Amino acid sequence: MFTARKVGKVFFTYCSETNDTRVKLVWYYNGALGRTKKKKIISRSRGYHGSTLTAASLTGLLPSLPEPVMGAGGVILPPATYFEKVQAVLKKYGILFIAEGVICGFGRRGKMFGCDKYNIKPDLLSLAKPYVLNTLGTISSAYLPIGAVIISPEIFDVVLLPKQRARERNIVEQVNRISPRLLDGIKASSDSLIIGEIRRIRGTDLIAGIEVVDNKSPNDPFPPEWGVGKCFGAECRENGLITRTGGDTITLSPSFTISPQEVDGLTSKYGKALKATEERVKELKNQKK
């Protein structure tokens, strides 16, 4: 790539999703560095960054997400030293510079990118649209609606931090050590009146599915209007356990870093929720009589 900034990596996207991806990457970057409250994206009035909900909202205050030349805003050209001063301010306050290269990219400004024209050194640069149908061909020569985010080496290195930390902490081995404790704790409830005999507790490693049925043999489902699975999920949440509910099946998928004590807490909350659900089933059956 011919940019004023040394290119790190290219992340391919789908047109308007390019700017949504940049926002998510910036949030991810700041989160990895412990700056979890740093969420605001600053842009210019009359700026245009796409038609998705996130991108369409990016217009307002000061620039950290600018177009080198504001196209949709009326072809507004920056003063000669504008971007030089903007970059200095952003650097001073630790704000990432996210640049647009959609309209001003691939030769339209007499340089490969508009950033090069003004010596802009962005942390992220977005590309999209088959805007220039010439020998340069933009990203896909108009054959495919595709976009891309160019990410500086500094940003990319931070994005990889979670994977590096996972290797350092040997997370895969942690899963192998802790998963039997989880599955044994869940299976201890297999004598429940509402856990199926055949379609019962299904689990492997750190994921488990618990299906509730009316009769163990045969596996008769509960009447849908009873909403037993939904009730089970609500009881789990009431006890401080977040689950995924699909029909009458509850899915557990805890964090890779869960500790033995946390596993015991999880299975304890699960057991309390199961007992409360059993009581609810008894009430429903009595009402049916």
C-alpha cells in the first residue's frame, strides 16, 4: 500500500461496515489497554461516514474521524496546516486518528490516498466502494461490494494482546483442568424430575446443555404454553447465573478463566434454579388436574 503511514494489517469488511469495524476496533484497543470508558468518537459537522446506524451517527464535534476532503459535506478543503495541527492535538491527548479513504482514495487526489496529500499518518484508514473505475480499480474494480480497514502496527499489536495473554496463562490447559469439575457438578442433578433420561445433560469441556422434559421415558416435552425452559432461565438469572435459553434447553458456557471456586458457585446457583423450576412444574401440573 502507498500510504504515508507504514501499513500494519488489512481487515476486509463490507462497505458501510468498514466504519462500524473501525469503531469496534478502537473500543477494543482502548479496552485492552485498560481504558474501558474511552468510547466517544469525535467527528466533524456535515461529515459522512456511511449509512449504518453507527456510521450515520458520526457527525458532531471535533475531528478524530475526518475525511481528507469532505465530499458529501460540499467538497470542503482543509487549510494548509489544518491536519498538521489536528494530529498534534490528538497525539497530545492520546486520541487515535481514524481517517477516511473512501472518496479520496486510489488516485482521485493525485496520490494513492488523500492522506498522502496532506501527510496524514492515521492509526486506522477505511477504504470502500468501487469508486474509481480505472486501472487502479480500487479494491475490487466494482466486481464486489467490499471495504477494508488498514490498521497501523501499533494498533494491531494491542489487538493481539488477549491471544498472547491466553498463551502465557495456558488457557487451553486451564479448560482441560476445570471442565470435569463443571460437568460433574451439573450432572449431579441428573436425578431431577424434569431432566430427560435420553435427551438429558449434554456437555463437553466448558459447554453444557440441559434439556427439561415432562417424562423421562418416553421424553415427552412440556406443553409450550407452560414456558418451562423460559422459567428455568429466569430462575437462573434470579440466582445470579446468566444462561442461554432455547426452547426447553438451558446452555451454560462459562469463561475460560473460571476458577474452581467459581465453578462451585455456578453449579450451586444452577441447582437452586432447578429446584425452583421443579416447584413451578408441580404447580402447573396441579392446576392442570
